[in-house]
Amino acid sequence: MEGDGGSAIGTVGRIDLCGGEESSAVDLTGQVHQLPCCIKYDGPSSVSHYFKPKPTGIEVDGLNVDEAYFRGRKLQGTTIPLPLGYSGE
């Protein structure tokens, strides 16, 4: 936000709500992560080499909880499927 000392947050991901042809969908299973933070870096990174969620053995509302660390901070989350016909990147 210009003028108030804040910073603008850019788009970090996209979910195609229009669906589309299934043949154009790419399987990104285990490759897409959404983090509730702003990372001010847009260069290359070996994310899959360093960011490796592991199962905790905990289940919440029928979903298995995974755990990973990002810059020393513990993150917990779960894998949720996108509805049929949706894609994400």
C-alpha cells in the first residue's frame, strides 16, 4: 500500500476455477505448498530439496497432519485435494 509505509503483497499462486480440459492438467502431487506468509524473493530455489513435510502421526477431522520447517519455524498442515476439474499452480 503506497504512501502508508506498508508493502504491497503480490500474487503467489493461482487456482483455475474455470476447470478446463483434463488433458491439460499437470499432476503436482507433493510439489505445491501454500504458506501463510510473504516471501520477498522471486529467484530460483531448490524447494523440494529443503522443504520436506513429514507425517506426524496425528489425525485431525480425518486428515493426516504433516510437519515441516521453514527458516527454523515449525509448520503444521495437511494435504487437501482440489475438487475435480480444478487445478492449481
